[in-house]
Amino acid sequence: MSNNSREAPELTAASGDGGGLSEKLLNLRRLQSKMERSPYDYMSELFDIQSEFNSSLQLFYQHAAIKILPIDRDLVNVASDPISLAENLAETASFLGRVAIYYPERFALNDFPSRLFHLLCNSCRQIPSNPRFKLAHALTLVFRSVCIDQSLSLFMELQTLGDEKLTKLASNHIFQSIWDIRPNQHRTRKLQTLMFNMLLEAKDAVAMRVLVILWKLYKREVWFDEKTANAICTASFHETLGIMTVALSSLLKNKEPMIENDKDHYDSDSGVDSPLNHLTDKQSFAERLFSRLQHFKEGSEVKMMMLKLIARVIGLHQLTLLDFYPFVRKYIQPHQPDIINLLPAVVQACHDKVPCDVVKPLLIQIVNQFVNDRSRPEAITIGLNAVREICIRMPMLMNDDLLQDLDLYEKSHEKANSVAVRSLITLFQEFCPFDSKAKATPKAYEGVDFATDVLGDELLTDHDEEDDNDQEDDQMTIDDESLGTES
């Protein structure tokens, strides 16, 4: 063994002042450098330091059990000061974590990782911030991605302590571990199930962090699948209002949730499809969220988000939810908060698979509330643009009387209003020519080319010819019978 092993006694010597801890730290760094070059020449030092860790850990548990909290740190030494003890424990653990890579066989069979894991599980809230971070960092070094299944709950819990630095460490460790095991489909599915269950069943703070990480995995296409997308969408029904609100907001923006003290936020547009695109049961999702909206009493802001999300799902997947349109009519008011964002969402919910008589009252509501002489010019412009966008999707909603009334605003002194009306008239001149000066009824579908070569139409033609022949035979039979009766 090398003569440098004589430094070992200095490593265990610690005093109550900061100088002793700094000296120990310096000696540990020197020893780490030597272990890196020739690890097995320093096995006895490794055993000594690991023994010191175990002794410090036992002493820490004793202090935690009797809850000794000295008032003046300068009056006590490291043996009786829990804070200094935690700092000493963290430095020792940090050293062992850094050198673990040099002794894979030693740490694979040793109980250091499990002792460190249980320390953080049982006492992470009692350990001061700086030592706690060092202990957690040491755990990431010895666990890496191998034990993420067992350590996931702990690293989720560490993110809820209000420590920005620790939150980033734990979040990155989970993400990197999942990235490393992604080729192993069995472990990936197992970990997905665990995280999905935590999202629904864990404490609120933990569930929030699970939602953030699921979004991160989805947006970076690590877990870019229907299971993850549906789990993210399911958070919209969470019993906790805060989690539900964050889930709704994130789905509407198609961005990772931004929560308090979260600086590790991926805010750029990655071009990844929204989780809403991958809903397994779209109709059930919309109906369930609408049912919750009908009985929701918490706040108008969350109601608006629910309305917009339902409308988006309806439009995205061309769903039929007939009760939605009468319900949303009462929110179509110029003074309604966030009406500028609500109207585009309502427009999106209009499509040609919805019966016109269901949507027509909604269109009339928009006209009555926004397009009138009492409305402000900007409100009229918003209303006219909304009418046009709805009619693009459902042109049969418009009739000649309504179009004539709206055409009057073409002479408005407000340029935005006249432009909006001309855009609406132009739309219908494309579908059905319209003479605003003559006030003629729109010539519906005039000049529209209808299909004449429908596949299979010859079968209908043959069937019609057979029907005509049958009718002729029946008529001849009746005539013969009539002649026979007369004779």
C-alpha cells in the first residue's frame, strides 16, 4: 500500500469550527485524486471513511430521536451539534459518492447506497438545505439509473421542499434515468404505470411535480405515446383545483407547466403535437369534462379554461356534443372576461357534423350581443369576424335576411368594421352569389359543380329501371283485369 495512506487519520479528525471541516474537505479532495489514479492502493482509507459515515449516521439518528437543537452553535462541538453533524455527514457521503465509480464491486455489495437512501427518505425535511443537496447528489451518483424504480418516490418528494437547486437536481436525475432505460420496454412500462398512479394518488405537491415531468418527457419525445398523452389529459379531472388548473392551462398552450420556483422550464415551441391529438376516447373526455363544467362552482377563470378546452377537443376531433352550444351561449357577452379568447374557441367547436339548428341560436347570440348600434366599434369587429369564421365551417347557417342586415355595416365609418363585412360578403359570393344592391335572395349553390360520377350509381339506375318495369307490368295486369270484367 502507498505511503499516502498515512493521511487517513487526518480525515476523521473534525472540530467544531469551520476550519476543521474545511481541512477535512481539502484532504478528501486530495485523497480522491489519488484514488482516481490507483484506487485499490487506498482500500483501507475507503473502509475508514465508510466506517466514519456509518458512525456519523448513527449519531445523527440519535440526535433526531431526542430532537437536540442547540441554541448557540459555537458553544458545542460536532459531536453534539446536529447542524455540524449533518454537514460532516454530507461531506463524507459526497466523497463516497464521487469515488464510487472507482470501486463498482465494493459499492454494489455494500450498504452505503441503501443507508443514504433511507436517510433522505426519513429525514430529508430535518436536514439543512446545503447538506441535504450534497446527500441527494451523492445518491444520484451511486444510484444513477439502475434504481430509479425504487428511488422515484424519493426524488419526487425532494422536489417539493422549496429548494430550487435541489428541485433541478432531482428533476434532471429522473429525466436522465428514464432516458437511459428507454430501450428496456418492460422497465419503461413499469415506470410509466408507477408515475401515472402517482399523478392520481400521490400528495398534491408530488402529483404536481409528476405532471411537470410527464410534460417534459412528452415534449422531448422520450415518452411520446398515447399512454403518456392520455395521462397528461387525465390531469384535467384532478380533484385538486391547483393541479387541475395547471393541467388545463398547459393543454390550452401546449407547453410544459410553469410552476412556482421552477426555473428548469422548457418554454420553446418544439413542434410536438398536443396530447389532445392522441386522446384514446375523445368523446368520453369531452363529455366528462363538460359534465364537470356544468356542476363547477370554483371560479370563472377555471370555467373559461374548461370551456375553451372542451371546444378545442370538439373541433379537433369533429365531435358531437349538442348540449355544449346552448350552454356556452350565456357566456357570449361583450363584458365577459377573456371573451377575445373564448370566441375563437367557440368558433373552433363549430363544424359541419353538428346540426345547423343547434348552432344557429349561438350565431344569433353573437350577432345580437356584438353586432348592433349600441356596441363599441371593436366589439362589432370581433362579432363580424366570429360570424365569418363560423360560416366558413357551416355556411348553411347564414340566411338572406341576416346577411342583408350585416351588409349595412359595410358603410361604417370604422374601417375595421367595413373590412370585416366585405370579407363576410366575399365569402358568400364564393359559395352563393349575392347582389347586395338589389337585395336579392342569395342564389344558393348557383354555379356550383356537383359530382355526377358517384361510385356505384349504376346500381341505383338499374334498381330504378327494375321498379319502372314492375310498375308497367302491374299497370298492364290491372288493365287486363278491367277489360275482362267489362266483357
